[in-house]
Amino acid sequence: MKKKNWGDWFLNEKNLTLTNKTNDYEIDLETIKSSADILDWIYQVFKKQWNDQQIMYDLLCAFQDLFKPQVNYCSFGKEKKADGGQLVKHYLKS
């Protein structure tokens, strides 16, 4: 069975979002098409008043599991495009 929880973050399979259940904050995974999109979400969460080290660590772990960013978005420092929604669907099926 695939991991669907990372600390306070959980994967909502129905609408393909990553939700922080403590702070009612949602990331639409289908909008992530580039490494810039991933970085934007990281810094969006980083600026939140409720952010702490554990929340950031868990978010990074979720992104790693769901997207494999170095493989799919930024191998060898080169920008690549990938469909976040498709990557999450593949994660759930594999």
C-alpha cells in the first residue's frame, strides 16, 4: 500500500491535492508542471505563520515520494516539464 500521509500532510486521491489537515491548506498537485512550480509551493508554505521545520520536512518528503523531482523536473540542473497529476496517478497505481 502506498504512503498517503506525511506528518500533517495527506494525499487526497479524489481531487489530487496534498492537504495539511492541521492548517486546512491545500496544494493542487495537478498544477505542478515544472521545478519552478514545486519551488513556488515550497516557498508559499515556508512563508505561512503556521510553518515549522517538521511541516517543511514532511512537505519535501511528500514531494519526493509523489514526484521524484530530480528525475522528473530537474535532472542534472536542467529544467524538465512533467504533469504532476499524471505522476501522482502513476504513484498511486504502482
